[in-house]
Amino acid sequence: MVDSLRAARKAFPVIGAQDSGKLVLTGYSQGGHVAMATQRAMQTTYASEFKVSALAGMSGPYALAMLGDAVFGGAPNAGGTIFTPMLTTSFQKS
């Protein structure tokens, strides 16, 4: 990631682009982990070169069907009593 950003910064003048000065790292699924690891590296090893403005590392809603089957099929667990209302509310608001 660091090398990619360095390459992009070098290419900006060639393509007539400009850096806004704000660096936002994002990633989804395994990319969320990569984004968080990149932020850590930029805050420690590369702090003089990069300043991260924001991070949005996300994960997919994996195994929702399995959770629903367990909760509504007669085998609820402690997580189901918390996560099911949260999921239902988030679906309604989406």
C-alpha cells in the first residue's frame, strides 16, 4: 500500500492530478484488515511521510443465514439476542 501511494504521488504531475492532502484508507472484507494494518504502519514507520485523515475498514455480514436459522430454529444463543435486534434495526434503516 505504501509503495502504491508513493507511485500515485509520482504519477500525479504526469496526468495533471493533484493531491488534496487528505488520505482516506478504506477496505472491505480482507481489505478492511489491510487498511487497518496500513494505517498502523503509516502512524509508526511512515509517520513523517503519510498523515491518515480517516479510516473505514469494514467487514461483510457473514453467516447471517446461519445466525437466523439458529435463532429462529430453536437454538438461540446469547449473541443472537443482541445481534438479531441490531440486524433487524439496521435492515429497517437501510
